[in-house]
Amino acid sequence: MLGGRRKIRLETERMVLRPPQHGDYRAWSALREDSAEFLKPWEPTWATDHLSRKSFTNRVYWAQRSIANGTALPLFLIRRGDDMLLGAITLDNIRRGPAQAGTTGYWVGAPFARQGYMREAIMALVHHSFAVMDISRIEAGCLPENTPSRRLLESCGYKYEGVAQSYLQINGRWRNHVLYANLRLDRRGRTETG
């Protein structure tokens, strides 16, 4: 279990990372809508009701259940000072037992891209995962041509591990992904990206 009733709140220099709340709907839907063209090339095709209040309500309930069950840690990136929603990051598919692993997924709104917010969020999530949750391996995947995401992962200690064929449906097509992992006790040397 990730924390039961304990409030999850990660703090960085410029942000607070916390689970989504029902009151976030307007900020979330506006940021997603305004960033649609920026995000769609990198994400699964949005459902027709993706931006609806009902869909968001289901997302909040999923986040609450996932945290309580210890299967995921979904967090919104909230900027200090003005409480602006910047994006989201999730440690998903948490596997316990011998694996002690999870998968990182993230998005940032177009107005906030390439300003270091996601790097700050990933570093906070990695630290929390290793130090508090006792996770041993954090995985991530991205499209091979997503150079900014690849550089971001590498700058946060993730190392290239290979290519997964037809890994996810992105923007309506099965796409290969490059795979990365960040290990709590990493003894690997530097790896070359393909």
C-alpha cells in the first residue's frame, strides 16, 4: 500500500506534486484542450469524452483507488505561487514482490514545455519511489523520434535498454518505443542510445 489515508505530497523547488482532485477539472480540461496539438503525436488517441467532467471524475476516482491499492501514484504538477496546473506524472503498473518496479508516464502542457518543470517532477518522483516506496526499478518508454523526452529521461538517470516493437498505440497506430530504466542501485556503465 502506498499510504492508505496518508496524504501524498511531493515538494520541489518550484512545484507541489499531488494527486488530482475534483476541483482541478477546469484547469485540467483547459490545459489539455489548449495543448492538444502538442500532446496528440505522443499519446494514445483520446476518447470522444476525454475532456468531459465525467471522464475527469473517473480519473480522480481511479487515482484515489490506485494510491490506496498501491498500484499507481498519479500526481499533478502544481506551480508554487499561482497554483497553476502544469501537467502530470504517474508511477504506474507498480509491481511488488521480486520485481519492486513501476513505469513512469508524464505529460506537460505546451506553454510549460522545456522549462525544466518535468525534470524537477521526475527527479522528485524517482527520489520518492526509491527512498519512500522502496521501488528498485523505474521504467519509461517513449517514441524513438521524441528526442526531448529521451534527453529528459537520460538527464534524470534513466538509461537506454532497447526497443520494444509495437509497444503502444499512439495517435491511432501501433508504435515502437525506446525503453529506459532508472535503477536504485545502478551498477551499469553509460549506455549508448540508438
